[in-house]
Amino acid sequence: MKIVLKFPQKVMQDPLLADVVLETGVRINIDRALVDATIGEIVIDVPDERVEEVAEAFRRRGTEVREMDMPVVLDEAECVQCGACVSVCPVEVFTYNKDRSISIDFTRCVLCKTCITMCPHGAIKTAEE
Amino acid sequence: MPKSLEEINERIRDGSVHVVTADEMTHIVGELGLESAAQEVDVVTTGTFGAMCSSGVWMNFGHSDPPIKLSKVWLNDVEAYAGVAAVDAFIGATQLSETRGIEYGGAHVIEDLVAHREVHLKAVGYATDCYPRRSVETTINIGDLNEATMLNPRNAYQRYNVATNSADRVFYTYMGTLLPRFGNATYSGSGTLSPIYNDPDYETIGVGTKIFLCGAEGYVVGHGTQHDPVNNFGTLMVTGDLKAMSTDYLRAAILHKYGTSLYVGIGVPIPVLNAGIARKTAISDADIRTTVLDYGVGRRSRPELMTVSYEELKSGIIDLNGKEVRTSSMSSFFKAKEIATELAEWIRKGTFELALPTMRLPNQAVLKPMKQLSKAPLVREVMLPSITVHEEISIQEAAKIIVGKQVNHLPVVSADKKLIGIVTAYDISKAVALNKGDSLKGIMTKRVITAKPDEPIDLAARRLERHNISALPVIDQANTVVGIITSEDLSKLLACR
């Protein structure tokens, strides 16, 4: 499961990820990390059965934790099943079915957003839009 | 036993016609053999659904009171060509909105019309005795137009090249986003369902052939522009009534950082008149080969990297000289199949009969490049000799050279004359102001953006613009500086063109 960690400025200096990994022993995968002057935001992928434990370890360290919502959505009325999205996605969210329609598994998405601009029909949008 | 078209139309009328889609025909011929398949099957339907930029619509708006002769007209701020009779105009798919730019274009106006949405019309004219009015502004929908006739100068490309990108940066093209260092490859065309590939000798597709066009009945006007039958890049010019079309088979598209285009759905029925035609309609994805081109090179002749079949392309991965490259289709095979199936249904239901062409299409035309009176100048022809400096010299020495030679850029070279960095007058001022370092080594930019002597200057100019810099050292294959090209020199040169 993917969870979003928001670090307030005061804990940004601390090696929180490393601490949590050492404490829990859970192998965490970093999907995306954004750090600027005011905030640090990291999206991590955690095995489903250890999510609670990992989330709790981060919370204790002053980190805001939330489950990642469906990051991008498909507007089915606009999609023409071309598959332009297929080859630009780094984590294979999109695959061709046997009849050449497109299967989509947004749970793999790391929100690189390349598919959003690649789609000639504007059929893929971020959840906020 | 050959059949006549009249016999096939008779079967369409009495409901006994046997219609299959072109991908099914491949299997049928495989199972039954040519002769039986030709006997058994009467019509093979083909289909394609993809970006076809050379598309547009002729419209007649009717006359206003007092009347106006349109000299310029805009629909939702997209200009349509009005250089014909008073209230006729042509809107092209790739014309961009003057207010929204790449986000909205002629293709969107066409889709809005088909979807029965209201469209804002603004026009100006010069007053004459018979057309005294100078401007008009109104709102129209497709029902308000006297005619809305789609006329697409180039559609249904027989096949298309595959696009990939060797360069170190992303390329945004009409073939979509091409990731750096062969990160992906994109292709277009419906392979086994390709209309022209199922009749490559133009025996049944010709002037007047009845087709499926965006959900309506349409016709082949003739061969399309850039028709190149010798190299299997044949094209069709097609027409149909926009008022009868459906957004199921017509969609506006935006190709990121490139422009707008129209996804057009075309289905062409091929009457199986004899075993020869049956053989050609049996073509499979494996039989159709196309070339992978490197779009990372901005020249007319893009380097050809390899050839692949549509079967390989559709597998999702091609092997590009040892590297596995993932593929995407820009056109929709799923929709192409839907179109071929829908057309087959029309024929079975007896609502669509076939027509033989009134004239054959050329199968020998030769495609010419643009006649250019002057060759685009090469970097080598306009570059200036560059003053280079050694990395160990002091900042003060560099400043002296900049002032003495009146230059702004100093390429920095190693002892064996290889380019290792660049410093600008600004870098020097900054170093002095901040009292930082004494040798160039510490302040030079190490990742230098360069040009090659045999590139056209347009490519160098685009690079300067993209990186927001003002000079490119020109280097040879051995990374030795052979000159420099600056934006100042380029603008002087371009101003004279």
C-alpha cells in the first residue's frame, strides 16, 4: 500500500526513514520524494500487512501520515483505447488486453504524470482536477 | 470463380452476403485456402482510427442581413480559411485557437460541431456594394450550417514509421512523448486492418469508393497528398457529411507541446471479386513491416534504425540493437476493429452497398521533398573562430581576454585541446563580486551545451532557445573546439532570411 508522509520543517533534518526502517525492519520502497524550503513530502510503498506498524512509527516521530488516494483517474468517455500511455509509464500501470483495449491498475502509480500529458485525449487527470 | 460487384450487391440486398473483418480474413484464408475463401467471403471490411492532421471541414454559414463577404472568420477563436465565396470557409484540424493556443484547435471546433455544441462565430469583411457589412458576431451549431462537409486531404496512411529518440532529453512530437535514450517507441496504423494494405494495388479502392467515415457514409475523393504507393505509404483523400458523423468515431486530440489533431475513423470495404483479392486481404500483422526512425535528430532524413513488423510492435516490446524498448500505439486498434465490425454490420443489414471506383488511383506516384531555393545554412558556414582558454589560468587573466577580444564566452579546454567547460563574462563578474576562487576550473560550467559543424543553424538556434543560453561552442567528433556560434550572430543571419 502507498502512504504519503508529510514532514514538518522541524523534523526534516532527522534521518526519519532510516530510523523507521531500522526500528520496524520493514523494507520500504520510496516512490517519490519532494523536499523544499517549507515541507518534505515522501510517498512510500509498504507491504499491506505492516502498514499500521510503519505509520505508527512515523507518527510518533512527528510525521503526518495518510493513505494515498487514487492519484490519477481515467475519464472513460474520453479514452479511445489507443495505448499512447502504455510505453511512457515507468511502473506499467497500463497494459494492452488481448482485444487491444487497455487495462489500468492505478494502485501501482507513482504520480510521475507523464501519461497525463502523453494522452492525446486528455483522458487521464490527477484526482484533484 | 470470380464474382461481379453486382452479384455481391445482390447478396447484400437479399441478406445472404458473407462479410468478415480483415483480421478474421487472415485466419479464414489460412483455414480454407485461397479459392474456397474467395468463394465463401464476399466482403472484407478494414478499419483505422488515429490522428490524421490533414483533416478539415468545409462550411457554408448562410447569409447575414445586411450581407457580408467574409475575409476572415473565427470559430471559438480558431481561424478558418475564408478565401473563397462570401460565406464559405474551411476549418483545418491543426489550426490553433488565438486565445487558448495548443489547448484548443480546429479539431476541437469540429468535435464541438459534431457534438451539437454551440460555437461562437466572429467574422470581418471589407464592405462592397453587394456585401456592405464589415463584421458579424453570432453563435451557431451544426444545424445552423447549410453544409458541413468533411474533406480530408490526407487520411488512412497505409502504414507509418515508428518513432524513437536517441537523444539525452525528452522529445515532444506528433508521435507523442519520446523518452530519452530510446526510453520508448511509438507507432501508428492498424496493421492487418489497414485499408490500403488490404488492397495494395488499388483494384477496388479508387475515386468514388464508398467508405465508413466517422460513423457516416463517405467517399474516396482520390489519392491523398504525399501519396507514395511505391514505398507502401499510400494515402487517401476522403469526404463525407459532418452532420451525419458521430463523436464515437471522431475525436479532437492534443499532442503535448506539438499541437492539435483530429482522430478520424475510417472503414473501407473490399469486395472479394477473385482469389487474387482474397490473397491480398489475408495479409497479417507479421507481413507488414515498417521502419523505426530516430526522431532525436531534427532533419528531414531521420536515421533509420531497423525495420519491425506490426506483430512485433503489438507485442509491446521491440529489440532495438540489444535494448528492449517498450512500444505504444498512437492510433487505436481497438477502435479500428470496432469500425471494421460496424461497417460489416451495415453491409449485412443491407444499408450499405458497394461501389466500384470510377477511376483508379495512381500506383506509381513519386514523392518529392520541398524545392528549396537556398539550402539551410550549416553551423560550419556561420560559426566564428573561438578563443579558447586553459583551465589553469586565473580569473583575472580570463577577464583580460574577455575585454581585450571583446567576447562574452570563453570555452575552456584541457591540455590536449578537448572542451571541458565554458565561462561567461557574467561568471567572471560573479566570481569577482563574491571574491571566489582564483582559477577558472572552480567557476566554469562543466556541462557544456554544444553544436556540431554539420548541423543546420535552425537546430542550433532551437537549442539556444531551449536552454536559454547565448552561445554554443562548436566541437568536432574528437571534442575539439573548432568555433563558436552565438545568438547574436544567429539573429543577424536570420533577420536577413
